Amino acid sequence: NCQHTSRLLYPTPKPCYCKRIHSDAKLEDPFTLAQKDLNNLYDDIKKELFVSKSELKSICDYYFDGKGKAFRPMIVVLMARACNSHSNLLPGQRSIAMISEMIHTASLVHDDVIDGSDKRRGKTTINEVWGERKAILAGDFILSAASVALARIGNNTVVSVLSQVTEDLVRGEFMQLGSKENEEERFKHYLDKTFKKTASLIANSCKAVSILVNSDPEVHEIAFQYGRNVGIAFQLVDDVLDFTACASQLGKPSATDLKLGLATGPVLFACQQFPELQGMIMRRFSSSGDVARAWQYVQESEGVDQTNYLAQHYCQEAIRQISLLRPSLERDALISLTQMVLTRDK
Amino acid sequence: NCQHTSRLLYPTPKPCYCKRIHSDAKLEDPFTLAQKDLNNLYDDIKKELFVSKSELKSICDYYFDGKGKAFRPMIVVLMARACNSHSNLLPGQRSIAMISEMIHTASLVHDDVIDGSDKRRGKTTINEVWGERKAILAGDFILSAASVALARIGNNTVVSVLSQVTEDLVRGEFMQLGSKENEEERFKHYLDKTFKKTASLIANSCKAVSILVNSDPEVHEIAFQYGRNVGIAFQLVDDVLDFTACASQLGKPSATDLKLGLATGPVLFACQQFPELQGMIMRRFSSSGDVARAWQYVQESEGVDQTNYLAQHYCQEAIRQISLLRPSLERDALISLTQMVLTRDK
């Protein structure tokens, strides 16, 4: 029997790990509900990236193959409909769904160059197939096409809100390259990085669709906070999966983060139990055997559970926020979605 | 005695190479005239790139050291004043001057990663000092800060016009990675690449400042065409300098383009005289001795003169365009500037 409380229990000695979110909302499947708005999304993105038959076109089409989860666009269209009381999805809101996926993909392309990754979603990465130079350019190109599409929406506030995202993405990636000596600072640094690298895009896209249809700043803030909390939870779970899912599920090798020198949630929690990790974290797991040893410590610690629990906390806050909106199927789907974020295994 | 004609003489057997532009305009020094508007430009850029004392800050500050020529901002503020009949420089126009320099610098940072360059303006490149990953991120960061500044101007058309630039920059860089079999196509490809990689930024920045103060689409087109023509001329001269200036003047080694496999104006013209170059161009000067041999052919050909002449043609067209604006000191300075573009030796 789990006894959820809404108070923040991190770091916590005995959290409840049941992974269930308690809410009165009717369970709505977010994917089904969002589907009608997401038809042809990838085709529309390819139209934005219009280039005549060329290598650039092949590269750009490579990730927009329609096989992605379209997780960001899904949240965006659901949030749009949850905020629209008197209208259908606006064309500008649909554009934001596209743009969010474009910005996300552009940042993946550059991240893979920066990390020298060779696999992504089970596919060989662009840098591996076409080389680094073309991967850098393709990322730049997708981002610039996103800016062009953004400008076309014709709303200055929306342009400002989404321009902030690319800045956050870079700041986040930069933060990831540095480490903090002090343990407390390190956790703050990690969560701040997580907001910038993952949650900012979701939070600001949610805010942008709400701005397009609603003049109430409180609604914008609810949309932003829902996106922020779900985004952070999403990344925390991602960081857990790097320790728990097998390579074939993830479409990339596991323990990638450790191999990249990154100390994510599970390691940071494990370090509270096993101070031996401190030195390894500081040298970014660069000594021989560090990765295997750190992996072992994490398995023996409660780091994975504690990170999951922290993700759950962020989802509860997301639910609290979104519940402030008027009732709608889409609002309920956004609530169900938090559950999916927590329980996904790839 | 030179007999300039305005007809396009390219490719031409016996062009006039005097490099002088004939115009009735009073000679105004563009740098002096633009100076008051450019005071503190680099400090203001650094404020846009605000980051707390961090490595990212050092990297961003590295190129905005105030030692650049600020060629693009200068054209932008002069064009702004040439278009403003009843007002001073608007804050948004000053922002565009800054943004043009920021976009330019961001693209240099990525170009240097892509080309693996180790020198730029006599300084060690960012990729050489901080490594490729951080250079990629710094380029992304400067570009995103430019987008944030652009959004703040609050004019949708201006946002659209300048978003197009980053797209052109990437397309141009991509074109540069490919080559064309056919000679005529190759020249067209080269000039198209030159527009996208160099002139689009200048042309669209000029258009943007004119949009901010003027509702007449003819004026926007004049501003754009002046920028387009000066921009192409600027790059043609740059391509010539790679063959004629010594390394210490340029702040980077000469014959860089050949070493990068690029066939620019002088080589393309030389190929009309020496078809032996055809094979080397196609294999991007990759065989041993190609660079030295191609260099020699260019020196023996009229390729350099013909490229200079072509640049002159573009400057004449720039003058014809800008002369359609009402008379002003700034208009005359923009005319003088074409002369400086042609005669610069670094």
C-alpha cells in the first residue's frame, strides 16, 4: 500500500517506489487523442526543410522518418487543445508542434557530433553516415528552418519564448561539460542542466501554444510549469533507463552517460550512500575501470529508485498544475501522460 | 585610359582592370561616418551574450574583442541612415547592426570547425583553443542569442528576413562541399554559393533596416540589391586575396581555398584558359601536387584580373542601385565603400 504525499521527499531515506500517480482524472490515452492533430506532421516538417533532391535533403529526411515518438508534438497539441476553450487547434499551434520537434532533432544532431555517438534510436547517427561537417551543417539547417517557420507564425511573444529555448539548450549542454566539486551544488547543477537541456523546450512550447489562444498570464504559467515538470521527469527517467534498460530497448548502448563522463541522478544519489564515487565523478569516470565500478555502485545503491521517485515528484507537480485548467479530455490525457513518462521502459 | 561600360563583360577576353569606379558622388569615408553609430557595438554584443563568468563567456568574448572591421554593421548603419528621411537611427536598426555581426561570427566559428582551420584574423581559432565540441556549442549559442535579440525588435517581417539568412548560410556552405561537372553550371553554382554564404547576410540586413523605417517596397528592394551586389563583390575580392595577399596580411595562410578543395573565381576563370585544371577541380585538388600546380596555373592566367573585374561589375550595379535613393552623406559613403571593397588588400 503506497502512501503518496505531495511533499518533496528528496533526498529521502525510504521513499515509496510504486510508480503510480493517484489522480481522479479519467484515463485518456494521449497518443490516441493527439493522433488527429499529428497526422502528416513529419511530411509537413519535410516541406519546411524543402531542398531540391540533394544530399542535404537526404540528411534532413533521415531523422524525420515518421518513426519517432513525436513526444514533444503530442504534448504541444494536447496542451493547445486544453488551453483553447472556444476554438479548434490553430494553425500556429500546429506549427509550434512541428517546430518543437525540429528544434529537438537539430539539438540531437549536434549532440551526437559533440559526443561522437554512433547510434541513435537504433539508427546509425548522421555524423557516422555523412561525417561531422555535414552533421554540424544539417543541425544548423534544421534549426534555421525552424526559425523561419517560427517567424511565419507572426507572433512576437511566441518568437521570444521559443528563441529562449535554443539558448537554454546550448547553456545546458555547456553545463554538462563542467562538473561541480560540492555535492549540494552538484545536484542543483544537474537539475538546472536538466531543465535547460530537456525541459525548457517542452515548457516553452507549452507556453507558446497557450499564448496564441489565451491572454491570461496565469494560463501561460500553468502551461509552462506543466511542461517544465514533465520535461524534468522525462529526463530523470531517461537517466534511469541508461542504467536499467538493455541496449536493444534503447536503440543505443547503455551506460552511455557514464562513458561520456556524465554523473546523472542515479550516480548522484548513489554517491550519498557510497562516497567512493566522489572521486570518480570529479574525474568524469576517466580512469580505467571507473565506468564498471560506478555502474556497480549504482546497482548496489538506491540511486535508481530514488531518481524514479524524484521523477514521480515532478509528475505530481505537473498534475497539480494542469489540474488548474478547466476540465477537458486533453487535460486528462496530459495527466495520463505523466504516468507514461514514469513507466516507459525505452 | 579606362573605358568602363555598364554591360556585363564576363567572361571577357580583354576587360579593363583599373579597379576604379566612376561616380559623381562626393567621396565620404564610410568608417568615419558610421563611427558614432558603432561606438560600443562590441560591448553591446557582449551584453547580449550575457553569461556569468564562465568558459562559455570567455569563448564568446574571444572574437568580439573589438578588433574586427565591423564591416557588416558599418554597411547596416549607413544603409539605415540612407533610408531614414525623417528620423535618426532607430534602436531596432542598431540592433540589426549587432545581429548581423553576431550571425556572421557564429557562422565563422562553425566554418572553422568544419574546415578544421587553426587561424582566423591572426588569432588561433576557437576550435583550436577550446576544442571542436565547445566551438560547435559556442556557434550555436551566439546564433541563439542573435535570435533572441532579433525577436526583441518585435517586427515579424524583420524576423522573417533575417531568419532566411541562417538558412542561406548553411545552404551555401553545403553547396561549397559539392562540385559541378559542367563548366557553365559550375560558375552559376559558385556565384549562387557566394550569394548564400556571404551576400545574403548583407543584403537581408540592409533590407531589414529599410523595412523598419520605410513602407515602400521599392526602397527595400534597393537596399537588398545594394547589399547583394556589394556582398558578392566582397567575396570575389576575398577569393582573389587568397591568391595574391601574403599570409601575414590575411591573418591566415594563403591558398587556403585550394587546400580546402575549393575552386573559387580565379581558378574557374583560369580553367577557361587552361582546361588542364578541369580534372583537378573535379577531384578537389586532392592529388599530390594539385594545389601547387593549380596555384601556378592561376598565376599564369588572367583569372585574378577577371575575378577583380567581375567584382567591379557587381560594385557598379550596387552603385546604380543605391543612387536611386535620395541624396545623403550616408548614400555617398555607401558608394565610396564599393571602392574600398575593390581595393582592400587584406
